[in-house]
Amino acid sequence: MKRRRLLRRILFSLLGLLVAVIALGSWNISVYAITPGDATNVAPLVKVQGVATDPNHDRIMLTDVYLQGLTALQWLTMHLQAHVEFVSSNQLLEPGVPADELDAQGYLQMSDSKVAAEVSAFRVLGWKVPSLSTGAVVTAVVAPSPARRANVHVADEIVAMNGRSVRTSCDLVRGVHSLAPGTTVHLSVARATISNAGVITWARATSLTLKTARAPSAQAPTGCTGVSGASRSWLGVSVEDGVRYTFPAKVSIDTKNIGGPSAGLAMTLTLIDQLSRGSLSGHQSIAATGTIDVAGNVGDVGGVAEKTVAVQRAGAKYFLVPQIEVATARSAAQPGLTIIGVTTLKQALADLRAIGGQAPVPLTAPH
């Protein structure tokens, strides 16, 4: 009898444990895990048409991380693994922005990063790269909001409002700023389509009608001239300037299924290497992470410790990272990997010359 009771207790305990495991495994929490991804040689991903290129490519690697939304059970078990960083959804998204926009944001950031890499690479080699303002590109959509209800999505480009052209993000901000809540607004929007591989295409602009809402009480400064005080009305979007550049050559960079802006520096260095004679890195195996803007400034990124692990596994000897994240990279690096902190593209090129690289000389004379 006692044995039966003991077995029954054990059975109930095991059943309770099983129920708990199942519950934890189905409970999605607002926490993500960042783990080391891949270090990928950028050169095979790049195609350039219209100017001369060097067939002898340096090995310059971009590095990414894996981002995984977690259940409670995964959160518990991943604490037993090395090289894992946990971040909340609030660290990845603006307040009020739903997680279903996260992938689109990453692909838009990568698209912007590729454009900035092209601009900064051609300009540092002496080319002129003219630009034309085209609209206000949506970078985030709050839920609930008028924009969300009207099915506005990340990467859509607003090109007109109430019959007036919108050429920059500030054009849209100024147009909405003083409107009374509940005002009907007619927008002309070029809808974006994002493929499963992250390629963005824009359709012809179509009309969209929505009503503004009362602006939230807490508002960040817009930075737009002619806008003072709190905004009265609100669409529920964050926007950036839409810009079209005229390049001296056609460049394509295949970043299938890679999102985010952190490959900007690596892509820029690879383009410069291919457009110029000699070895940019002195034939060293290097990796780089960091955002790039059209002025050649290098910005900080996330997951640097995990990226350091990835590039070391790939055999890189040098890892260029944003200066602000040097300490993080060095804390994760093992002997054999040298961390170099940079703040600008010109500094990165000087650092590469210091390890044996050559100053870039364009194969086609710039004009």
C-alpha cells in the first residue's frame, strides 16, 4: 500500500513537472536572445558594373548575430549557454511599436546601409554622387494609431500630403504639426514590398485618407526648422528622409536574409577595395562591424560581444568596431584577434594602412 502511494506521488509529481514544462514552452515572453551568427566574406556578394574593378579581392568579413524571440522555457535553458545576450522588446523597438514590424525595420536598415556604403565609398575615392530628396520614408508605426489603422507599414514612402509635395521627413512633420486632432488628411504613399529575402521595392504612389489623432503628451524634439512647441496632431509614424542618389556605376550587394545596419562599414571597405588597385588590408583577413552614413561616420551597433566570437571562429586577425564598443569586443576576444576602434571611414582606412594595407587609388578616374 505504501509503495503504491509513493508511486502515485511520483507519478503526480512527474505529471505536474510535465505540465509546467509544457506551459513554460508555450509562454512567449517579451525577451530576445542574441547569439553569435556568421562572419561572411563580403566580396562574393558584391557586383559592380560600369567602372573598372580589381579582380583580386581582400577578405573583408561582415558579421551578424542570431536574434530569437524566447519562450519562458527557452529563457531558462539558454542561461546555461555561453555567449548569449538577453534583450527586452523595449530595447529593440520604439515605445508602442509592435514586434511584427521588427523584420521590416531590419530590412529597411540594411537597405539604407547599402546605399550609404555606396555613397561613402564612391565619395572617398573622389567621385561626385548627386542626390535628390524624394519623400518621407516610414521607419516605425505605432499601434494603435491612425497610420496603423490605414495599413501604413515600415518602408512605405509618403510623397505628398493634401496635394502638396513631401520631399523630406520635416515636410511631413510641419504639415501635421499644427492640425487639429480629427483632421482628415489625404496622403500619397508609395507602398513598399519586402521580399522574403529582404529586398525592398516601391510601387507607384496611391492615395490614402486618414484622420489625425491627438498627439501623445510626451514628444521628442523633431529637429525640424519652423516647428516649435508640442504637436497638436499625430499620425503614429516615425519617418526618415527619402533620398535617391545618382551613382557612377551599378552596384548590387546580396544580403539575403540579413537585416540591420551593422554591416555598413564592412560593405563600404569591400567596395573601396574592389574599386581601387592594390590590397586595402595588406592581404590580412579582417572583419568589421559598425553603421556607416553618407558622410563616412561610423556608428555603434548591438551584439558586439557575440560578433567578436563569430569573427574569431572565422579566422579573422583584425576586427574593426565602433570606438565606443572596443572594451566590449576586447572582453570577448581571445589571443590572435586584434580589436581596432574607429569613428570614421577615413580613420578605418588609415588603420588598415598601419597594418600593411595600401591607400586606395581608384581604377577608373573619378569625375
